[in-house]
Amino acid sequence: MKFINDKCSICGDCVAKCVNNAIISGDIYRIDIEKCIDCGACVEVCNQNAIVEYVAPIVDDPEFNS
């Protein structure tokens, strides 16, 4: 699963490239995880490297629970 981080410049390239209309535009861009097919087309066109793989924190990590 991917998400769009704060490096996003809201240029719209990813919206235009998304084959499944999974990117929701607005003040910030978001990826609709119900529509995203994880094809990577948005990642390829993002010049800001703002679309990245989401990695959930490990709940048992002592530093996370501090």
C-alpha cells in the first residue's frame, strides 16, 4: 500500500497517470486504498518522490511504545 507524504507539490501528474482514479485531489492528495491496484504508475511520474510504500510501525518495538 502506498501513501503520499508531505513532499507532494500538488502538481497533478500522479492524478493524470493513475489508471484506476485512486488519487483524491484537494488541499492534499490522498490515495484511495479501495481503488489502488498498486501498479506503481503514480510513483514513476512523481518528481518529488512523494509517493512511498506505507510501512506500519511494529507495535512491540520498545522505542515505539516509549
